[in-house]
Amino acid sequence: MFTMPPGKRTEMEQLADRMLPMMKQMPGYVSITFLVNEETNEYGGIALWETKENAKSAMKQTAPRMDEALAGLTIGPIRRDVYEVYEPQA
């Protein structure tokens, strides 16, 4: 997650569109959903991977590209986390 100055949605959508093909080629990729809150100007994504190791590897590969694309633009640090998924049983 990260915060941008107001009015950057189009640029962030274009960045997400550029990142998607690369992510789809990574081992263990399942899906990604990009998020935006226009009231707070926060952006982020939730990516699902087959394993925790796949997720960590993908983060190591994508972080430098994201950092480069967002250099000097974000307000505050970029937050990156890996979480495990629990799907409730009916």
C-alpha cells in the first residue's frame, strides 16, 4: 500500500496494467486485484500465489520495478506484506 498526491489514478492504473503481464509469468501466480481509495489517495494490490515462497519471491522481483516507477512520487513509504489466506469453511 502507498499514498500518492491527488489526481494520480490514471497513472496508477497504467502502472498496474504494465505490471500485470510480468506478474502472470511468475511461478505460482494465481491472481491480483489492484485497489484504490480516492478519498485518501491510497493505492495497493492483493496478489494471490500458490505458496508463501512464491509470494515472497514475487515481491523480491516486483519491488525494485515498483520502487523505480514510484520514485519521488509517493507520500511516505511503500508498505509490503505477505499474509496467509484462510478460506472459511461453510
